[in-house]
Amino acid sequence: MTRFGPRSVRARLTLWYTIVLSVPLVAFALVSYIIFERTLRSRTDAFNRDALVVFARELLAERRQTPRIDDAIRATVHDVRFRDLDVVVLDASGRVVSMSAPLGDDTEVRHVLAADSAALFAVLRARGRETAQPWSTTVAIERGKFRVSAQPHHVADQSYLLAAVYPLTEVDATLRRIRDLFFIAIPLLIAVAAAGGFFLAKRSFTPVSAMASRAAEIGATTLHERLPIAADDELGALAGVLNQLLDRLEGSFAQQRRFMADASHELRTPAAILQAEADVTLARDTRSQAEFRESMVIVQNAARRLTQIVDDIFLLARSDAGSLVPETHDLYLEDVVQETSRAVRQIAEQRGVRVELGDVVEAPFRGSADLLGRVLLNLLDNAIKHSPAGGSVHVSMTRSNGWYDINVADGGPGIPAEAQQRIFERFFRVDSARVRAESSATSGAGLGLAIARRLTEMHGGQLDLASSRPGHTVFRVRLPANA
């Protein structure tokens, strides 16, 4: 698609600023000129009408002294004269009864009018026959334009047409000066406005240029840098939002780096066990069947742990990418709770721990039974690992305020206050040495709680540490009852 106009935002802003200012300015000039022209015309018409009123009054007075009407008209025309204005009197047949004579040295306009009087008289006769009302018009003849105002007048039962003729020379000169002023002033004002708009746009975009330069310098290794905030305005707010975005990106990059480092560390341990066991087994030429079996058991445990860690990492990666879409169906949460509790009892008995299932409620739900079972399995496995021998893990389920609450409580030593905010972080373990050495239904790499929270959130719920103190730790899974 072809873009018309300048490509620079600064130039486009200047152009639009100039257009927005020019259109009202030109419109104002046009309206002002029209109003001024009509005002001058109205004043000219008023002057002509006043002159005819004076002439008619003098004619009435002269008629009392002069018997013949034509003589009275000629005498009045001779006596009543105006500077820059001519009076013409026509009878009913269109004959010119009298016309003003030159006054003093003001003869130029009157000679012009006398030279082109035929055209003027033709207009007066035509308009006089058309209407019996006073009228005004502009007559353009060879030597110039005149404003003509006429009105019918009756003298001794005879009809006459009184006409006042005013030259528009001065009016046209005044309007021409106004036009010249507009033709000079308006382009000058538009040019000044364009220069001012460009200056303002350049000044306004200076912070944007600074932000762009700083943003171009920020890379994966310099995410700690931030955009400059020039002022507390819209651009400052934009810089603040971008800085918050950089904060989130920096946090995400840091989390990904920690995730990669922790994943590498966790994968290295079982891989090192596999390599070491293989090296020891192959170092001897002959080994007994019992020794081979013991070695294979070690390899099997290391491979199982390696597989579980890879599966957990893959599950989290799919969840982060949004490609983990659970297959949902109608189910009952109490069935999931009961089945998962029975599934871990064998592991709990090996540790000398009892799994007690308390009260449950009927809980119809729509979700993935496998993923919800994975959530409870991780919580129960975590509780069993931290419960002392002879202790118990208590599972209960309630419903209140439109939510299902599944509580998993253990009697372990509790979680230290400084670690409670981090237990849902990936690869975080309160006691990493002890957990790594124990058998577990999960990977034991510190991913169980992170996976459980992520799967709970995928079902519209939340997983939190309800309480933790020595001898009593409770994790709560909360799922919407209307799902």
C-alpha cells in the first residue's frame, strides 16, 4: 500500500498542524472580507438613501416656489449637490429630467459618469419599470463601478424616479488593500505556524529519540538498563510502562537462566550416576550376578529419576508455551481425591506414615482427572516426604462460597518463614540434600509444587500454603464449584 505524504512522524505532525491552523485562518479571512464588503456596501446604500431623502425634501420646498415641476426638479438638482454623489431624475417615460453637474474640482468621476450615462440610464429605465419599490444595485460601466440606489417619487400626481449614483472607486481601493494584506499576512502566518509546529514537534520528539537510542542499546546482556524518563507527562508514562516491561523481561530472562542452570544441575546428577556406575561395572573383567543386579538397580533408579525430571520439565515448558491443553470432561472431585489417596498409601507405608482421608463432599466438576490427580499426587508426596516416621497425612475436602477446598496437612517440621515465599519456585527445595536421597513418586527436583500450582491455575483455581508451623503444614487447593 502506497503511503502519501512525508514518512517522518515529525514532518506529518508539522503538516497536520499547519493544515489545521491554515484552514480556520483562511476561512476567517474569507468571512471577514465578505462581512467587510457587505458592511461597506450597506453604508454606501444608507448614504445614497439619506441623500435621496434630503433631495426629496428640498424638491418639495422648491415646488412651492416654482410653478413648473421640471423647473423645480432642475433647480433642486442644481442647488442640492453632494461630493462624490450624483442625483439623476427620470420621468415616467424614462426621460432624464435632470442630472447633477460637477461640483468644484471634483469633476473626474462626474465626467466618467457623463461619458457612460447611456448605460446607466438604460439600467435605471429597466429597473424602474420592473418594480415600484426602492432598490439598490451595482452598475459596472466602461470607466468603473457605481452603486445606484433609486426610489419612486410622486410630485403633483406625476411619477418620477430619483436615483443616487455613488462611485465605488474608494470602496474598491479599500477592499483591494484588505485583499493585499490578507495575501501577504496569511502565507506569512502559515509559514510562521509551520516553523513553530516543526520546532514544537522536534522538541516534543527529543525524549522519544533519547528513548529510541537507549532502547537500541538494550540487549539480552544489558536488560538492567532502563529508558530515561524526561518528565511527568504522556511520554514519561510511556517510558514508565516500557521500563516495567523491561523489568518483567529481565525477571523472565533471569528465571529462564535459573531454570536452565537448575535443570542442568538436576539432570547432571542422575547422568553422573549412570556414567559412574557404568564405568565401575565395565572396569572389572568379571563380576558376579549379584553385583550386576545391584548395579542395574542403581542404573534403574537413576534412569527413573532422570525420566521423571525430563517429564516435569517438558510439562512446565508446554504449560509456559500455552500448548498444554487439558482434555476436560465431567467428573467428581471426591473420586479423584479418594483414588489419589489410595495410590500413595504404599509409598507412605514404606516411610511409616499414615494417609488419612477425612470428610469429603460431593463435588461435580469439569476438568482433567489426570492433571488434577497429578496435583494431589505432588502434594501428598511432598507431605509424606516431610512427615516423621509414625506420623500421618490428613486429606479433607469442603465446599464454601462457590469454591471446593481440598486441604492436605502433614505433621512435619514446617517450612521456615524465609522459605515460604519461594516454595512454589521451580527447583527450590528447603532441604535439597535429604530430598534427593529419598525415594519419591515425583522427581524430587523441586518441581512438584510448581507443577501443582500451574495445573491448578489451568483449571481456574489456586494453590496456596494455608499455614505452616512445626508439627502442622497445610496446603490448600481451591477450585471453582461452578466450573
